[in-house]
Amino acid sequence: MQVPQEKPGYVRIPVFTMEQLAELSQKAGGDREKVLAAIDDLKEYINAIYSFDRQKIENYMKKNGIPIPESDLEFWMRINVTILSRRNSPKDYRQYAKDWLILNGFSDLAMKYDAKENA
């Protein structure tokens, strides 16, 4: 099973609705620098997750105090569930994540997200 590949140097940029930007601004107390920092953090998060580069993902997790599972299976299960839980994940990444979950004994999680998509 081939991991989806992106062009070298490709950087994902999150797209926000006006509501999401307003919510970010509200959480940041209207501080423009805090809003931009939150957007930069989201870009880093998205680019780490979709890279399927364990080192890049772990660096992001360490930087943000996110516990890193010791088990390789648990680590990749969480990454693939994260991809499925993001409604705007690209179709090929969503398919890869579902297939990975099924092939690695997490069919129930894959089906849970299938049900959400088809609802």
C-alpha cells in the first residue's frame, strides 16, 4: 500500500471560513500576532500529519506537548484516525487512512468514519 505522495516542497495552507477566523480572533483576544501564530501552528500541524514522516510528526508532537505513543501501531493508528477525522482531508489520504486501519486491525474505526461520511 503506497502512502500518498505530494510534490517535493509542497506546503499545505489551511483555508479558513470567516467564522473560523472570527473564532481564532476571539480566542486570541483580537491580537493579530496571536492569530497569525495560531495559523502558522495549524500549517505546521497539517504539513506534519500529511507528510507521513514520523520524525516530522514526532517533532511537532514534542514541541506541543502531545504524548507520543510508544507502540508503532498505536502511533500510526492515531495519525490515520486524525486524517479521517479532518473532513477536508484529500480523498486519496482518506482512502489510504481507511485502508491502513482495516489492514492493521482497526476496521471498526474505519467503518465509523465511513458511516459519518455517508450520513
